[in-house]
Amino acid sequence: MRLLCLAVVLALVAGCGEQPEQGTRKPAPSPAPTATAAPPVVTPEAPERDYLRVAYVSMLSPIRVDIENPVAGETFAERLDMLVEQLKAVDADVVALGEVTWTKEHGGVTERLAKELRMEFQYARANPWFPGQSKEQSDTITRQIGFEEGEVILSRYPILRAGRYPLNPRTSETEGRALLHAVIQGPAGFGEVDIYVTRLTGGTDALKESQLASAVSTVARTRGTGYQVFLGDLALLPAAPGLSVFSAVDLVDLLAGATAFTCCRASVAGEQPALVQRTDYILARGLVLTGLEVFGGEPHIEEGREPLYASDHNGLVVSLRRNPE
């Protein structure tokens, strides 16, 4: 798990007063008071479609967790270029990503993606976020340590409102995993569509399943009456019993039974075996799967260099139509 050094961060956070954690209040229907505002970088160009095309990928951050293996950081700029081209090629209307970073060394990913894909965006920080901190206090820590990581939703269609909701129990003292919720104005006939994204990291399966139950509880009280899509790297295999919690909100795993493997490469550089597991999910309510693709499974190969992958995960893209029933 990609964690910050707790001792360093604790030294930086010393002296911060206790404040209600952003997102712990019961949300109002519209807009949620926990919204993490992010204005559109450009005017989105929404295509005329009678279906919704949605993509998800978990990135690999540039943070070095093995002092002897700096490949994630050294290749980050090139890998981000690769990811941009992959996302342009899949032509999704909504793109959700996990492990999206800003670092002093590499800058921010979200604004680059929004500009390149010509989409509006919303972002929710998960790490670092200490218990009891306000967003402003967490912003201060982020600037001091030069790192943050979280979830992003980008959309060609207008984002009407959004919110960040913390998951319980927490993963660690530094890491407050969160559920990002954005409501978009979908294609003609779709009305408002609720989009959710999260990423679960570290701890036992029981901890992650408890966080997932927390996320589903948030879905139950924040969703509208229309269509819903839930995306994320849940760090759980499809047979995990905790995934049954989705049935409480009628969210269906669209990839159930499909050979759509997403996890996980030991490295983004060099020859890597084919992936044989899936920990990434796209679930939906009221929508029918009409197309499924996996992207990012082939490395970039350049003469004289090792093969390079954009991420340690493959990405997923689905085409969704309204259920006629």
C-alpha cells in the first residue's frame, strides 16, 4: 500500500486544532455541503448519443515506496502521456480514476486530464487527511509534504453537484479513504445520473468490506431516483462476501462472469505476465451493458528500452443503455 511516512506527517500536523471532518455532516439533497468544488477547465463537448460510455482506471502514483525501485516516479510523465492517449482512444463520456496525485515533483494530474479530454471534473482527496481536520487544514498539510492522492470524476456532460464522503473505519491515521459523488446531466432521455467512485487500500478484507458498507450506506442516502453508476478499485476479488452489500442498493456488477482482468502488475516496466484477477468494478442500477473493453493491457515498446505500461492496473470501459423494463 502506498502510504506516506507517518512520522513525517505527524510532525507536520502537530498544532492543528480539531475540526469537524469535511463530509461527516448529513448531506442536503442539492447540493451536498461536502462538495469539493472544481470549476470546468473547458466547455465540455457532449456527443449526441442514446447511450452512456463510462471508463475507469486505477493509476500508479509516482511515490517511491521502495527506495531501491524508483521506476514509478521516473516513468510517471511518460506513463501519464500514455494514459491520456488511451483515454482519448476509448472515447468515454464519463471517466473515473483512482490514485490520482499531485506532487511537487510531478505536478497535478487532474487538470491535465480535464484539459486533454475536454471535460469538467470533480476531485476528492483521500490521502493525507487526518481525523478531525477541515479541508483547509488538510490543504496545509498537502502543501507542506508536497503530496496528495484521491479520486476523480471527469464528464463531457454538465456536472450539476458533487460531494466528498469519508469512509469508515479509516485505513490509517494519515489516510481517510473517501467516496466521491457527482451528479451529471446525462444524454437525452437519461436525466440526472449519479456517479460514484472510490478506492480501497490496505488493511484486512474485513476492514475493506466495512468501508464498502459505509460507501453503500452513503449511496443509499445521497442518490436520486434515476440511473446510478458505481466505480472503483475495491482491492477485493469478485468472490469476496462483502460485495453482496451492493444488492441493498440494487447495484449490479456489470463485469460478473466476464474475462476482464485488471490487477495487478508487479511493475510497470519490463516484461510482465498477463493479468488473471480483477479488483476493479463498474456497477450500475437501471442500465444495461451493451459493450465492454479492457484497455492499457499492452505496453509501449521502444527500441533499446524496456516495455512500459501506463499503470499496474488495466482500465475498463463500458457502454450503457437504459433498461427498457
